[in-house]
Amino acid sequence: MLERRAVVERLLRDRGGLCVIPGLGSCTWDVAACGDHPLNFHMWGAMGGTAMIGLGLALARPDRRVLVLTGDGDMLMGLGSLATIGVKRPANFAIVVLDNRHYGETGMQASHTAAGVDLVKIAEGCRFRISYAVGDMGEIDHVRDLLHTGEGPIFVQAQIAPNDPPRVLPTHDGHAIKQRFMQALN
């Protein structure tokens, strides 16, 4: 099993102009632990909507690479978004799901992926150009390369250990996050 913070740190190393939309909770804390960046658009309380926000950005700004970095709970809640993304097929868009097979925000109950729901097959069925699972740190550099050069939509399910690293909280000021992000885009 992969360690979530190590995966996120490696994915965001030398990120350049990559726009990152982290899902609520652990994903936001993991991105914040890698350092504050004006092209991080943190989601506070938008369970199930992270992928669609990323899609909107990818369609509005085809000149930018967009990464949605979210958990299995958020992705399971927003499964319908995969179909819309597959129809729109934005070449600049990727989703990486940090799948610990638990709902971390509500008490670590087993998620549907623990019961065998296969997010990779769902993404394949929704016409993602690239869709696969990773379970070894040696594969993360390839994923990082895909984020910058691969033709999307891309879906990667990272099989991570169900641990709870210390929380690193970015600002909760939604207006400030939005303003900073918009300035960084322009």
C-alpha cells in the first residue's frame, strides 16, 4: 500500500503551472502539507463535486493542465461526473483518486471500493483515454509525467494505506482562495 502524503508530494514535485483541485478533507490536507500554492483550489464541504469543478476549469482553460486529487468517498459520491467527463473528453484533465477503501471524513467506515467496486473499470466504461490503478511508488513518477503531458481524460486510482497523517490546514476563506486562484490563472 502507498503512503498518501508521499504520493501527493511526488505528484506535485516540480508542478509548474498545474492547477490542482483537491477534494475535501485528507486530500486538501495532503496538498497543503506539500506547501501553499496559488494554483491550489481547495474544496471545503463540496463532497461529490470535485471532479465537476475540475472539468469546468479544464473546459474553460484548455491551455492549462488540471488535476483533481480526491478520495474514494468523494469520487463514489460523484460517479455521474465520470460519464460527463468521458463525453466531454478534455485532453488537459486528470483525476487521481487516493483510495484507502474507507470514508475518512465520517469515521473510517469501509467504502464501496472495499467491497469490490472498481473505479478504474467505471472510468474505462466512461471513455477515459487512460485509466489504471497504481500500488507501487515506482509508478508515481509515470503518473506525474502523465499529468503534464498525457492526453486526457486520465483516471488513476492510487491504492493507499488507510492511515491518518497529521492535518495541515490551508485557509478556510473561500473568497481568498477564489481570488488568489483567479489571479494565478491570469
